[in-house]
Amino acid sequence: MVVAAMRPSATSSTSGATLRRLVFTSVLAAGLVMIGLPSAVFAADPPASAPPSAPPSADPTATPTGVPTATPTAVPTAAPTSTPTAVPTATPAPTATTPAATPTPAPSATPSPAPIATPAPFIPSVVAPRSMNLFWATGFRYQDPNWAACTATSVRTMLNFISMRSVGRVGFRWQVTNSGAIRDTILAWERKHDTMAGGYGSDPHGWRNALNYYGWGPAALMAGARVYDDYSYSSFDGAMKAAVRALVRTSKPVGLLGWRGGHAQMLTGYYGLAGNPFARDATGRYTDAFSVAGFYLSDPLRSSLAVNKPLKYSTLRSTMTDKWRFQRYYETDSKADDPYTPGYRVSKKEWYGRFTLILPVR
């Protein structure tokens, strides 16, 4: 390697040529000495022809080795590796987040409230108070001296209570009055719109029709449009429990056919309720699993001595005092058909042998 290092300087000056001769002579001498060693001479020959190739060998070797190696290795490796890795990794992230957040909350929140409302049919629309009484003293007057006007007087009294408590609702037109002339006018109207063949008073249809006509007008006379209607029951318990529900639901008094159908009385309330009057079974029927301690009875006839009178449930059902006892209907003089109800039926058959009430239905 010493020989290869000195060859470039020998080509630059004369003094260098002289020195080169001396070196050459020395080398030649050494070669003659070593002529017996062919392998050594063969190894020394190539450096002798190295002068023309030495300069180009230094330049190209340094340049291509440093530049190309650094450039292709650093650039392609850094650029493709960082770019594709960052882009694909960041892009799928929002894709997975967006669909998951949108559909998942919507279906979960919607069905939750629906099951809560399912038991609604078994919950009463009106909460029944433990006791209630719709009686209003200034709205009551006896039927006396008109002994035949029990139904007409009851119409006047019941409509007074409804007006005083502002529970008439849509279409109600009655104005409070205790006029005897109005009482007698109502009775005369009843006689023309009941189903009796004769007599002096009126029957359940005349009472029902007068309540609807004087309270809400002619449009309330027909079936389906009535506010009050007549109902009959095979048992005392069935009738009384229906009366409680009507009182609670409408806040209107109930008409009761007392004296075995021969006299009109009123129930204005009850007391001592235990249980839920509106509870139903799986078929939707009322369970009737409730009771009341008693009722408030009002009778328009002075001699009955029953004005806002509290009567025990058992007393109303079985007392030996007939004027305060609710019994089955046994009148037979209502032989005509009710013209305000579709179909044909002799009216007395609706009530005979049954407990009969005039109930508010709305």
C-alpha cells in the first residue's frame, strides 16, 4: 500500500521523476532477488499498472457509495413507512365510532317506557275517596204539598246539586230553583214522556227523561246521548256497587226506586269505603272487591224523615222500616215501550223483581 500512495505525486514534477527512477531501480533489484518467488512477483505486478487507474478509482468509489446508499435507504424507508401507517389507522377509527353511537341509544330508550304503561287498564281512571257527599242544603225542598211529585221533585233537587257543584259539563242548561211551579211543570212533562198507562206520578222512564231534558236538552233524550239512564240489577250488592262507581266517576247524585218501586229517593254519597271500586280481573270485569259502611239518603217526602240521612249498608238492605229500605221493584203499570230506546219492550219487564236505579253515565 505504500507504493499505491506515492504514485499520484510522481506524475506532478521532475524531481518526482528522479525519485521515481530510484524507486524503480530498487524495486527491480528486489525483483531480481526474489525471482525465485513467482507468486510474490505476480502479486507485485498489478500495482505497477495502477497509476492510470488510481485517480478515477478514488473519485467514483467515494461518490457513488456515499450518495446513492444514503438517499435510497433513508428516503423510501421513512416516507412509505410513516405515511401508510398513520392514514389507515386513523381513518377506520371514526367509521367504527359513528355507527355504534347512533343506532344503539335510539332503540334502547324507545321501548323502555312502553311496558310501564301496560297495566293502565287495571288502574281506575278516578281515585275513589273514602267518603263523599254531594248534598247541598239550599238546593233541597220537599215535594209537599204535591204528594204525587216525588220523581219531579227529585229531578229538581238532583239538577240543583249538579249546578251548585258545577259538574254538569258540556250542554248543561239548568238554573238553580226551588220553585213549586217548576216542580209541577216537570211532573206534567214526565207524564207525557213516560211509559205508564195511567196513574198520577211517573215511572223510571219519566224520571230519566226529565233529568236529561231539563238538564241537557232534547238531544240528551236518545239512547247513546243520555247523561242519566235507568238500570236494574238482580242483587242489592250489584246495584249498590254500581251506585258507588257512578257517584265517584261523575260527581252526580243517583236516583233510587224505593218502596218497592212506588217512590223516588236519592243517594247523594257514601262513607267508609274500603278497597278499589274500579279494580278489574283479567277479563276486564269489575271484581267488586270493595265495600262501603253506608250511604247518604234523601227523600223528598217530608214524612219519610230522611234528608241527607246516613244509613248503614246493612240498614238500607234489610231494615224493617220500609221507607228507608231499598227493595226490588214490583210496580206493574208501565206497560208501554220506551220510544227513546231502539227495539220494543214492555217497560215493566225491565224492572220487575229487580233493584232499579237512575244512574249518571257521564
